[in-house]
Amino acid sequence: MKANILRQETAHAGFFELRRLTVEHDLFAGGTTEPLVHEVLHRSNVAAAILYDPATDEVVLTEQYRSGAHLAGVDPWLVDIVAGRIDPSESALDAIEREIREESGLSPHKVELIGEFLTAPHLSSEKVFLHCATVNSAQAGGLHGIAHEGEDIRVMVMPRAEAVLLPQSRPLSLWAALALNWLAHGTAREAAAVR
């Protein structure tokens, strides 16, 4: 199967770049589509991490205002995991270690990659590199974030057994739900191996 980008233009450039693509691709039943126009949000990729303390079986989470949640009509103060953009000059691992310090004030002991995922491939080119990082939850708390980026992040600690139930009771970011699901379903042994 083949797909071709026939034309690409920038329709908007701001926090995200909106690219308008003219594409054609092979059809499963044979043949090729007519040229189709697709709009795609494009920006740098994301590194994210669930912060886990295997000694206490606790999870360190963040809470902050999210305008997308607000526009969606849900409580805009989302419980989330540490996440941030990967700068062009850094690796996903360097980015998540930086973000952990900036957003939680913690230093990770060990960071392991859970997986690489496309967050919304029907409308975005964004990839998230999802990690599990072990931390000392006794050192967690307070307010964090980069002021000039408008970040106002509250850190919270909760037992893993309670944290993994959050996706059932409230809207979460896709990567937070995925990380908590990973932690909930038989992955405690993998998380413990991150020690």
C-alpha cells in the first residue's frame, strides 16, 4: 500500500502549526483515491512519565489547568502525569528527566520507556514517548512549573490502588490514562523492576 503527499502548506503557525496536506493513497479494494485534503496539527513530540515509588507503592501525579478540557466542557483542572515537549536538541529521555524536575521538583532514580504512541493520528502528527520513572514520593509536594510558560502545577501523591481507578471516575489526558492502565494491569512487577 502506498500513500503520497502531493502538496503541503502551512495554514496557520502559532503554538501548533496547522498543515494542509493534499494526499492520495491506495485503497484496500484496489485503485487509488482522488486527491484528498487533510488538515493536521503539527508540533514537536512529547515525553511523559508516570512517577512511581515502588517502596511505598504510591504514584505522584500533577494537577493543572488545561484549556482543551475547558473547551470540551469538563473540569479544566486535570489530574495528569508529568509531560512536556521534546526540544529539537534533546532526546525523549533527556526531555522527561527535565520535565520531571520542572513539574514535580523530583529527581528520578530510574526511567524506563513504556512505549511510543501516536496521540491522535487522525488529526495530529504528535508522538508521545511514555515512561515510568521511579521516585521518592516522600519528597513530593508543593507547586511547580515554569512561570514564564504559564505553568501552575500542583503535585499530589496517592496510593497506586487509588490512582489506577482515576480513569473510571474522571476525564484524564490520554497518556495519563494509558500510563495508569499500564500500572494497573499486571505491570506492578514491571514497575518494580524499574527500581
